[in-house]
Amino acid sequence: MIAPCKECTERSLGCHCTCERYICYAAICEEHRKKRQAAFAGDAAVFLAGNATKMKQKNHNRRRK
């Protein structure tokens, strides 16, 4: 999904808080994010993969010290 800001002629510093197109876009992105989180919330494989990644990083950092 491409943000409506790309190649927008009315773009200026701090316009995200006043731009209606961006506010709608942000709301849609938030809905997609919540749906994605809900889909993965009960998935044990995602939980275990996240833990495995954390452990690998932790072990890597220990070896570097």
C-alpha cells in the first residue's frame, strides 16, 4: 500500500495531522495491523520463532563481550 503523500503537491512540514487522505490511510493501516496481530496471537509457531530469534541474538551478544 502506497501512502497518499507520495508525489503529493500539497505536502508540507507537519501536514500528517491535518491531511484527510493521510488520516484515512493511517486508519486503514492500523486496522490491517490489528488484524495481522490477532491472526498471529494464537499461533504457537510465531511465538516460538520469536523466542528462537531472541535467544540467538542474546547468545551472539554474549560471545562478542
